[in-house]
Amino acid sequence: MSDFPSFPPGFVFGAATASYQIEGAAREDGRGPSIWDTYSHTPGLVADGDTGDVACDHYHRYPQDVALLRELGVGSYRFSIAWPRIVPDGAGPVNPKGLDFYSRLVDELLSAGIEPAATLYHWDLPQALEDRGGWRTRETAERFAEYTAVVAEHLSDRVPRWITLNEPWCSAFLGYSVGRHAPGAREGRGALAAAHHLLVGHGLAVQALRAAGAREVGITLNLDRNLPATDSAADLAAVVRADTQHNLVWTEPLLAGRYPATEEETWGELITGQDFRRDGDLELISQPLDFLGINYYRPIVVADAPYREDDPARRVATDNRYQEVRLSGVRHTAMDWPVVPGSFTELLVELKDRYGDALPPVFITENGSAEDDEAGPGGTVDDVDRVAYLRDHLTALRAAMDAGVEVRGYYVWSLLDNFEWAFGYAKRFGIVRVDYATQRRIPKASYHWYKAMIAAQRG
Ligand code: IFM
């Protein structure tokens, strides 16, 4: 008997990565600059001055990475497509070499018996579009649909599962309000406009994918379970604001075809005075999905915080009008994120309770932990904390399924150590260690555990 959680037949196990975090080859074969090239090359924004110029050199080493996936025994691999490889200027000519790269990757996966799952936008916006306003403008949503149509036309015969956007909360709020992600803006209204245009872009991309005959179409959200620091009325109200900004801004338009009822109490005149919404947008955004992708890592404990008059642009930011409180009594990962697997179950069950039959089948498109890995002889890593994290979260996922949530698959984040955005290479999420000096890949104990867990499902 093993202590592996068990899943129903047909449940998909996978691993996930994203283009800018692993590919490197930033100036090769016609790729244009993205907002992350600009951001990471701006001194002081990314830890240690790290950039994605080389990353894991996956662009050249993808056959080796697919071999690792095959050996792992996963049924599916979730990767993202770099928009600036396909349309280097964000609009206009298509770059055939960019399409060829993903076509080769898809063929390599299929010949290894692995289903490709492609994300169309994992944050690498062509810089040329940002120069024209980025996601603050509807034009970016329209260009996104054109790029999606090109990719879908080339790959939808071989890629069964499509994800329009990854974690639009990060794009809108970390990117345009907190400024901790590219493009590094610190605005109030700009972030809300970005959130809306990301949703419009999603809706247009769904139409483009359907027109190209794509089989399964969804979006990935990083939904948060927000818990009150105390049961005071002020903290409970702060949770409502946090929930609106992290969750409802996405789930209400996507799943219920309406804007959040709590948006005015959360954003005040920033949302009432807006002019970026148009008639028909909600119908576009709420088109039926084949699945909802959910990325889950941790709960967030929220306390009330005063509105900082000195920084009105940050009114929509996570650290204005509410603040995160460190949870005590639980282990924290290297990101300082609390490990609370039970809140994973609760998040999924509450989502099902809220949306009922309007909730499509779920894929967990990311889950995993950054740990302070210590490499032993030959670079091996005995990452017991990551193994425990994965085992406990898979067990929590199984509990949500037993409680009635339809979950079809799980992708571990991440196959490889990689560029963790503003944290650079200092934070390691991989189940495979990457020695960045040599680009050697060394499977960690968690890789071997995940492999054994997948094999155990076959009995
Ligand atoms: O590395 C990121 C990924 O790009 C998006 N989801 C969260 C991960 C860990 O922070």
C-alpha cells in the first residue's frame, strides 16, 4: 500500500511551464521584444538583475525536456506561446520561424504520447503594443484575437486543449497597479481598464479558437481564498474588497455574465466613472467554456487598512485598503507563502457552491511550491518539503472532488526551475533542478515521487 492519493480513471496528470520563464533565445529567429524583456532589463526591477535572455534555454533543448516529461509519465504538458515570437510587432507580419518552433514542440510531444495544452498569453505582451497603451486599450484585445487566430489555424489540429489567458489578475493588477510585474505601471483606472480589456481579449480569442475548430477552450485564473484576520466588521469588509479584486472581477463576468455587485464599494469612482465597457461585452466575455483552469498555491489572510491618500493610484492595489497578514502556526514556502492544503479544498467547494452548474469542469493548471533546495552530490535534491506539499495538495484536491467538484486534471508547477518573474532565478519551483551554469537538468526527489504517484494510478 502506498500513501498516494488516488484519482478516477482518465484523470489527467501534467506539468506546466511558460514561455518567458524557460525559453531563452530572446532575440533569436525573429522574436520581437516583450514587456518582460524591457522590465527585466530595467535596473533594479528584478532580483539580481536576472533576465529571461537565456533562462533554461528550452528553445534549443526542448527535445531533452520532452524526454523528461515522457520519463515522468505525464499525460499532458502545459506550455505557453510567446506572442512576440509569432507577431513580433504585436500587429502586422507573422513570423514563420516562431510558428515553426511551436509546431516542432507539439510534434515532439505527440510522438512522446503527451497531449499538448497551450496557453496563448502568459504575460509576454509585445512591447510595441504596450507602447500604444497595452491592456489599457481595447486595441490590444483585438490584436490578441488576431494572433490567436494565426496560432489556432496552425496548431488546433494537433493541440486539443487551449487556455486563452494565464492569471489575468497578475497582468492587470501586478502589471498596471502595483507595478511589480511588467509593464511596471502604478495606476488606478489603468488597472481596471486592463482587467476589462483582458476579459474582452479572452472573449475574442474564444471566438477565434472556435472558428479554427479548437476542441477544448478555457481560461486560467489564480483564484484566491481570502480569509479575515479577525472577525471584526472592518476585516470582513476588507475580505469583500479582496475577493472582488482577486476573484469576482473575473468569475462574475466569465461565469455569470455580470459585473461584481461589490465593485463600487471596492473601487469607488474609479469604476463608476469608467468608459471602457461597451454594450455586448458581457455576452462576449461569458461565452461557454469547456473548462476553467485554476492555479492554486496558498490562502491569503486579509486585514483592513486605511486608504492611503498619499498614493491614490494604488487604490486598487492589494496593499491599499486591505493588507495581507502573515499566518502563524503553519509552514511557509521559500516565497513566504503559507502551506494550508485544506483551503484548496474549500476554495473549490465554495466556487461550486457559488456557481453551481455554471461552473465548467475544472483543470488545476498550476500547483506547486518554491523551496530552498540544497543540491547534494551530483546536483541531486532531496526536496522533502515539496514532496509533502504536492502530496497534501493532491489529497486536498481529491477531497474537493469527493465533495462534488468536477476536476479533470492537475498540472504541477513547474517541470523546471525557471525565471520566477521579479524574483529572478532565486526562487526554484521545479521538480527538475536546472543548473543554470551548465543547463544540466537533474530530477529532484519530487520528480521521482510524482512519477511514482502517476504510475500508482494504473494499479
Ligand atoms: O511562476 C508563476 C507562474 O508564472 C504563474 N503562476 C504562479 C507561478 C509561481 O509564482
